Amino acid sequence: MSDQNSEFKQWLELPSNVSPFLPDFIQVTTLLEVGGQGVVYRGLAKGEDAAIKIYFPGQTDKRIEREITALGELNCANIVKLLWSDRLNIQDNELYVVATSYVAGTPLNHLIRQQELADHELAVIAYDVSRAIEAMWSRRTVHRDLKPSNIVIRADGRACVIDLGLARHLNDSSLTQMGATWGTRGYLSPEQNKGVRQLSCKSDIFALGVVLVECAMRRHPSGQDQQRLEALGLHNQLTHPLDSWQYAHLVKDMLHPRQTKRPLPSDILSTLSRYAP
């Protein structure tokens, strides 16, 4: 059965295979990515440039539905926009297909490896991602998986959050049990790492702090070792070169182990208001 699943996943990677099963207003052209959850194509959705994700069989339906719901409720220039979604029968498999606006740019994890970011570029990333966090929290939604690979830097230098696969509404307990940890190690807030159920936007703020340190250092400060990250005490002393940045104090506060000590998104936006678009 696993061989059949593997063959089917490979079959999904060809546009000519997939196209006949899609509605006329959805066209796939170029394969962008093959991940653990599914395949992502570039194409058109109702005439708009789109990223079209086809989920593999066996994915958690409620998690996919939650991502679709979160995207549908949000209207923010710094979060990818939902264009269309449905569940389709493809080769006798009921698969979710989700089309979001295509964000032309460079994933932040790639950009970090390619070049050193200037101070004003760090500030723009901090501003834009905080704006996304604020928009999500206005719907009482926590992203829970902010990291460089989930942030795209557009040609104009602005940042956009592209993946809400682990986003969870404050009142949604259906997919999270006490003690369960969701997210990517090395970016988890201390409370998230402990499996606390009722997270707030302050967990996403912590992850943003880690992202900013990684941007400045051009590597993860702890090699994504979660225990070492928490032992570094970055809220007390940042590493070079971020320690001399004019907003170093803000990053320190983002990385405070106590969430009550971390700033709200609105605090960050106020401090960095000169970097608004």
C-alpha cells in the first residue's frame, strides 16, 4: 500500500496528470514544491496568479479545514490570500485542493543564505510580520509555526507570511491535547515547548524574535536546538551583530521567557512605525 501511495504522490507531480481533475477556472503550469503535506503548483485561479496546493492522501482533514478557515477570515497585505478551495476526487482519492495568491519573491530562509540583510531590511521584516501576527490575533488565531521558510520577501522588500498550516483559533481544542507540541523546534516559545494549550500572539512574537536573530547572524542561534535556545538567555544579551542594532532592546523583549514581558504586535508596530509601507 505504501508503494502505491508513493507512486500516486509522484503521479501528482505532473501537471498533465492533475489538470483533467481540476475545474476549468483552475490551471496548473509549473511545479513549485513537493513537501510532506502535498504538492504545490504555480498557475491560475479564476484568472489570478496563484499557488495551488494539492494535499496528499492521509492528511488530517480538520487541520486542512482550519487552515482554509483561517485564510478565509484574514485580509492582510502581509498574509497570503485565499482564492479558492475544494475537495476533489482525483484518481479515486478525495483530496483537498487550495489556491492562494502567488507571492513572487524569495523565501526568507534562502535570502539569509544569499546575502547579509541591512538594518532597515530587518526592521521592515519585523514590522510586516508583526502586522501579520496582529491580523491573526484580531481573529484570535495563533500561527504557531513562524520561521524563515514560511516568510517570503517580495521584490519591493515587504514580507508576507505564506503558510498557516498549524494556525489555531484560541477556542479550538480539537487538534491539540495538553502536553502536545506543534511547531518547529528552535522557534517554539517556552510555553509552546511545554505544550501549553491556550497560546496567545505572544508565542508568535517569540518566534519572530528568533527569526530576526537568525536574519542578523545568517544562521540559527542554537542550530535549532530548542533546549539550547532557551539556555542562551537572548533576552539578556543578544549576539553580534544584532547587539548593536538600534532596536536590539525590542528583540530582547520579544525573546523574554515570560510571555507577559513580551511586547504586543501593536507595540512593535508603534516602535517601528517609520517602516510602515
